Amino acid sequence: MLSRRLQPLVFLLLISFLSLSVFAQYDPIKDFCRRHGHQSAVVDNRLYIDGGLVNWKPFTSSSSNYTNPFLIFSDLSTETKDMPTLHANLSKNATVPSVMGGKLWEDSVNKRLYLYGGETYQAPPTNFLLYVYDILKDKWDSFGPPTGTAAIIPTSFGAGVSIPARGEAYYYGGFHNNGSVPGWTGPPRASNRLIKYDMDSNAWSNVTGPDDVRRAEGEMVFLPVGDAGMLVYFGGSQDLYGNGTLTPEPLDTIFLYDLANSKWYAQKATGRIPESRRRFCGGATWAQDQSSYNMFVLPATPKSWIRGPYPKDSNVTGPFPKNMMSCNVVNNAQMVIIGGSNSNATGYECDVDTVGGQHNMNLGEENPENAIWARYQPKLTTYAVPTFIMSAVGGRNTGGARVLTPSGGFNAPDLSVLMTRKAVISTRTPTRDVGPATSSPAPTGEGEPAPPLSPGAIAGIAVGGAVVLIALLAGCCCFIRYRQKHYKGPRQPNQAIPPHGWGPSGPLTPASPAVTQISYAHTVPTQPQSPVMLPSVPVYPPAELGVNDNAHYRTARTSPASMAAKHDSSPWGTHASTPQTLEPPTPASGPYPARSPSYTERDPRDVQTGAPYWSTTPPQVQQPQFRPTQDAQGGNAWLGIQQTWHRPGSSH
């Protein structure tokens, strides 16, 4: 037990330590090493990155996955070191949950970001409230819980898309589990529902999916075809038995949802079908005359598949697959890929930390090297159909595709008509004042260093720091001597010092519609509840390229790699029921994995032997074993270019 004369000194040192810890938080740009499972969205030349898991520098064998509490953005109008310039001066109140596997719905008309779904990392989830980031005012609002008759229970690792021109957002499938639903005790289960959110009326709808199959971990994009546009869903996994035993969703079937008629279609794909993948990302763009619509998928996807340039002569992934990254198409011409988990890595290396784990695809190969992986070009605003697509469908780099229908025809007669139409979407007007913001923070970040301090300022800081330190030490000594001379009675126990968690101060601010004040906060911990040991990551070429491929960057690149979080011991885990009527959990017969089915951190020997980690055999049900691929986790080393559909009657 400490002597009485030492207790005051220890008390003062403890206060000093806790005070210093408040200011010793990680810098989301300078201390960044790797990230995965985050959400991202683009509004007005800014690419916003939120949540997920992150590894901070220095990255070693004892490093852990941390919940990322920061909201940062890349300025798409500038570039630093050949990638968009990163900034970290945005606010995020500690009340706003930091999740992985969620979705940021962008609203470029009203200048907002809507945070939907996702799951917490080990911390218990709270009842769902729709949190909205006000871009103009740099603040977060709560729009409260979903209202109306539709039961909305958010999921994680589903597929979502936002259509700002229509003021609508959608989210299909995903997992219900004890990281996304408060009080969930059974195994995770996937959902088979499509959730619709109307941004202007703050209204929710719960729509049926294409069938009764529960799905998760796929991808969804929007195409401006038909009368009002279509949602396109592909890939991921199926939860056929409702207990989280997952099987791959074949990439030879693509699901389309016609927004004008609220109708689903299933279309068989042709061409060189890529092997199955999950937790991947992709984006869509189209020729200037909309004679063809092209989906670039990492790793890949509906009319026919056209194999991309990487890796060469293969429909599988390369040696370093990735998952849980994000993809955002910029001006229809480029696609910025953020982070990702490289599960086959065997060393400890950051993911191009000098540019925040950013990688860029030039979708039209419009650069001197005619490379698809290339430096970011802020002024590139038009898409040109690349040569390898033109060689398959004909036409010019501006359009005029000649291959207009799938080789086997459309499965539904409606599609042969709808795919000839260009969606006409009326101009949407803002529902609030979106004039120039008066309180927008001045951008700061790695690309805009602060002015250097003058020699006088440096000297003043040094002298002042020394004076404060001497005064603190002198005060400690005087206090100890005073206590020695004047101590006469029993001392009262020191009051407990509350912990100091990170989070910008300030309550949530009122907003419309239906703002709900939060009485319970989900405080983002600055440290993970339990350390997660990570496999290693070697120094590789960019994970999207093969070992012998040239990255075509003007500056060196290393592997986009960030290890997956270890949520459970099962590679494909278990999940939830429909959001409309939540089914009771399966009676517990043993411990269930926490959070979504995830990727087992394998022994390095498994990497060499290719140990299976897709489960396809449910309890007491025999099925043919699905052959695991080099990309069983949905990595993005293989670039699949999906030439979707082509508008009949286009010029040649």
C-alpha cells in the first residue's frame, strides 16, 4: 500500500496522465495504417469515409483492430501524391455510432449523408436511430427511429445504393445479429427484404425481395434504364436455411428491380462467369450515348461477362485477394477504392498509408500508359469505353455498341423493352436552404500543412513548457511537505476519476424532420474491448495487380491490405430473419458467433494449402461441397468487367 506522502504525488501524476491521454488520440491521417469494413459516399467533389475498423501505426504483430470513430474526406478536386487529398477536420459526436458493414446514403441535393445499418465491433448495439450528417453545417442530427407501419430492423453487410435525383435510398439483404440488433441472442440470419427510404418525407418502406432466399454480402448499383431506373444486385452469399450457414450466390444470375413498376427480374448472365465472391465492391458507368452500361467490380459481374485486364487470362482472383473495401465512381470516369482486408497476407505492412489507403481505377484507361490502375486525375470528367470492352461489343469509345442483347436473349420479355429506354428523372429541388455555408470548417489535412512556427514562437513554447514543468514539480514537492507537517486526521478517499473517451464535444443539434433527442449514447471506445491479433501482410504490389504487373503509378505503391476482424471462429457464420416480422432466434444449443459471419484468421499453413473456408453443409443436411476458390472471401485482385446491357437501335 502506498505511503501517505506518496499518495498525493500519485494522484497528481494520474490526473496528468489522464489529461495527456485526451490529447494523445490517434491522428486519422498521420497515424493511419489500414482500414476495412467502412462506409463511403461522394457529394460535390468530396469522398466521405466513415467508421469501419482501422489499424494505427506502428503496425506490428501485437497490433489490434480499432473501431474508427472518425469521419474524414478526400478532396476530389485536388491530388496529393497522385491520389485525392485527405482531410480530417470534420466533426463526429461520440453519440453517433461508429459501425462496420453499414451504408452511407448520399443526398447531393440537400447536402446530407444518411448512416444506415452496420454493426458495432464487440460493443453492444443500441436501438436504431437514423443519424444524418449535415455537410453544410458540419454537424450530425438524429432523424429518430423509422416511423410508419413498416417494421424496419437494420442489418449489416447488405447491399445499398442512393439515388439523389429521386430522393430515394435502398438497402437489400444483410445480417441480423447481436452486433446490429439489441438483445439478439440466436445465431445471425440474413434478410430477404428490400428497404426503401424517402429522403424528403423521412418515410420508410419494407419491400419484398426477388424471392424468399435470404442474402447478404452482395453488391447493388443503379442504372438509368427503363422508365425510372433499375437497381442491379449480384454476388454475395445465400442463407438458405435461415441459420447463417452460408452458400455462394452464383454470379451467373443477376437480379434487377424496376423502380417504375416495383417489379423484380432475374437475368441469366453469359460469357466467362467469374467465380463467386462476397463482401466485394463495385461501381457502374455508361457510354456517353448510353448504348452500353458497364459495371466494374472488385472482384467482379448481367448480360455477359467480359474479363478485365487483371489478372491475365483468368476468371479467378490474383494471389492477394481483398474484401471489405469501398468503391466510389467519380464523374463516371474513375473509381476510387478505399482500404480493404487482405486475408492472404503474411507480413506486417500498411496499405499505402501516405495516401490513406486510396487506389484509383481509370475506367476508360485514359492515361499515357493506357492502364486501368493509374494515378487520380482531378480534371477527368468523361468516360470513354476502353478498348477491351469495344473489342467485345463494338462501337466507339463514346458509344455505338453493336452487341445489344444477351446471347441467350432476355429471360423476361419486359427487359427487352425496358433496356432500350433511358430513364427520365425530373429535377429534384432542395427541401432546405443549401446556399453557401457560413460556418463550414476551413479544410486542413496532409495536403495543406499549417504555416511553420516562427523561431520566437518556438522559443516561447519551449520556455513556457519548461516553466510549467518546473512549477508542477515544485508544487508536488511543496504539497508533500505541507501534508507531512499538517496531516492530523484520517484522510478521505479520493474520488474516482471518470474515464475520458474520444469524441468532439457538443450535443446533437435539432433538425427536421422529426428530430429525436438521444437519451442514451453509443460511446465509441478509443481502445478495443479485447485485442485482436492480426495475420501479417507482406510488401506486395497493389493487391489488384499480379506480382509481375506494373502499377503505372508515378509514385511507388504497396499492397492495399488490412486484416479482417476476428469476429468468430466460423468463416461463413450465421444470421437474421426478415425485417418485417423478426423471427424468434433458434434455441441456443451452444455459443453462437458474435456479429456477422466473418473470415477466420487462418494459420499461415492454410494459406499455402488453400484450406476451405466457405461452409455449404448445414447441420444434418447433405449438399455437394462448394469448391473454395483463391478468392473465397471476395477479394479484388481480379478485375471483372461486366458489360451489362446495350440499347438496341444505337448508332454504329
